[in-house]
Amino acid sequence: MSDIIIKDLPALLSSKLGTKKIKDTKLSNLTAKGENFGSEMIKLDVTTVDENGKEETLHGVAKTLPKHEMMRQVFKVQITYTNEMAFYDLIIPTLQDFQRELGVKKVIDWFPECYATRKNLNGSDIIDDNAVIVLENLQISGFQNIDRYIGFDLETTKLVLRDLASFHAVPLALRLKKPEVFEKVIKPYCVPFEPMDGTSFLPVLQGIIEENKEIAHLASKITGWKRADLPVSDLFATIMHTDMWTNNTMQKFENGRAVNNKLVDFQAYSYGSPATDVFFFLWSSLPQELLETNLDLLLSYYYEQFVNVLKEHKVDISPYTYEKFLQEIDKVGDSEFQHAYFFHNFVVYGKKNAEMGHPPPKIVVSHVLKMIPLKAKQKSYYMIQECVKRGWLK
């Protein structure tokens, strides 16, 4: 019998269920250890019955606080859970209403449906052990995460970039056309997320480059990941996901081809340049061979999708030139390289089915270097050389 408990489930799901009654509930772990860091993901199957005796099953995913106190502190759950609830409860409806007012035919739908949110059982604004976000289970509809060790192919990358462009452009259009709404409804929840201190890993990150004698002189450019306090562009500023990688987007495939996409995990969204997400996504989530032959194509593709969405929302796109977009990429390049480089080696290529815990008190560099796969190191070599060549890593 499962020891997973979600208290007062009927009240939590009352808006979704209406007059239906809960007949049976099954709870189980949704994801393997090591595949989700900022929360516990619970598979929630609720059998309901209506007044006529007809039974149905509601398939959901309950997102609850991490078990370990360290992870609660790392992910600042008082902020991240409050903001993610606001994303589903306030921000998405505001953006959709804005689109409908403009006559946009297909409003944004690149996210799971949210069935319910709850901060606690006492009605306060404090996030506690009873905090939960209940979303539709996208796996039931055929969506899945790709293997993070493999990364996206070209067509799936384009699909994700298309939705990412919409995620950036629709709030930007709202900011330009209804700045008072943006400031009141969206901006208060765009709180910068400060990552955990990763300086203890810096000798390893530099050591990866130092192993390659041809580029060992570039190791000093690895300075560690910390959120840079970059000036926010008045032109491009919008919502940023800030954690857009393989595990935070799901695809539905037909005959081996991705036909639909959903963005997930809105814990750490913030306010800034869309180039931040584009840079991090491309370098964290694509295999080296795809980047080597398609990097410029994909930057151009994202830009075209971005300006097309702005145009659809009646925004003057003349200031949004491709050259200015590339300037945004250049501006965030150094910071997001450090982000993607750290993530690539320790998260994307982190051991599967391993629970994240405290780092050892003393990291033995030679030992950790042996644990990093050769494929990860080879991409690291490519990343630093390409980013230096393009001037993205100063």
C-alpha cells in the first residue's frame, strides 16, 4: 500500500469535479529518482461517479514539496510554489483573455491543464507540507520526455522553439499594449531565481577542459554558474522560463515524429531577455552533431517564429530585427554558457535513477572527472570552442 498522502482531496478537486463524487484514489510516484529536483511528482488517478452512477477516471499529476529540507531551501519553495500557482491561476488566463480580445484564433495551449492549486489547509499565503499543484497527466494523452542523454532531433527542436517563441512573444505583446496589466498581474511573480552555490564544482568544470591539451588554455573562462544581473532590454523584455531543457518539455509522437509539445515546470520564471531561454535550451538539450550543422538555422528559426507571433498580436515588428536579436544572444552568452556548461555535465549527464542529496564535503576532482562520460566531455570541448569563437564567452 502506498504511503503517499494528499490530504482533503475532495475539497482540493472540488472545482474540477463539480457534482461528481470520489469513489477511489490511487497515488504512486510518477518519475524516477533523479529526474525531478524541485518537487515530488505523484501520479494521481481518481475514480469519480456522477449522480447517474457513471464512473470516470481523472488522471492527474500532483506536484508537492521536495522531501529533503536542503532541496526546499535550494528551490526556495515559498517563492517558487507561490509563483507557479500564480502562473496557472492568473498569468495564463490573463494572456489568453488578451489574445481573445485581439481576435487571435488559437490561444496559447503549450502547457498542461491545471486542475487545482493549494498553498496549505488554513487559507494563509504560507507554503507548507500540504501545498500541491494538480495538473493533467500528459502521459495519458501520449506525451513523453525524450532521453536527456540523447537530446532532441532537428524537427522536435523546431517544435519546442516554436512554442518557446510564443511563450516569450505573447507576454511581450501584452507588456507593450497593456503595460498596466502586465505590471499588475505578471511582473510581481517574475522573481529572479538564484541557483545554489556551485563553486565547489568549479575545479571539476575547469578540469574537463584542462584534460584536452589543445584547449586547456581556455579553462580559465569557466567561472561557474551564477545568475547574472544583466540590464533588461526595453525592447525584448518578457517572461523567461529560465530552466528550459529536455526534462521541462514533453512531446507527443506519431509515427516517430513529434506532432505536439507542452512546456512544463514554471517554478523559476523571471523577467528578462528571451535570448536567455534560447541560449540555454540549445546548449543544454541538443546533441553536438546537431549544433555543429544547425545552430545558425535554429537561431534564425526561433527569431522568425517570435516576430510572427508579435505580428499576429498587432505589434510593430520593425524594431525587432534579427541583428538586434543576435545582440541579445551576445549579451546573455557569457552567463548562459556557464549555466548550460554546468547543467550539461552535472544534470543532463547526471546519473539516472539516483536521488539528489548533499554534495560530499570534499570533492576529489580526479574521481569526479572519471565519472563524467566521454560524450559529455567531447561536447564540453565543442561548447567552449564554439562560444569563444562566436564571442559569446568573453
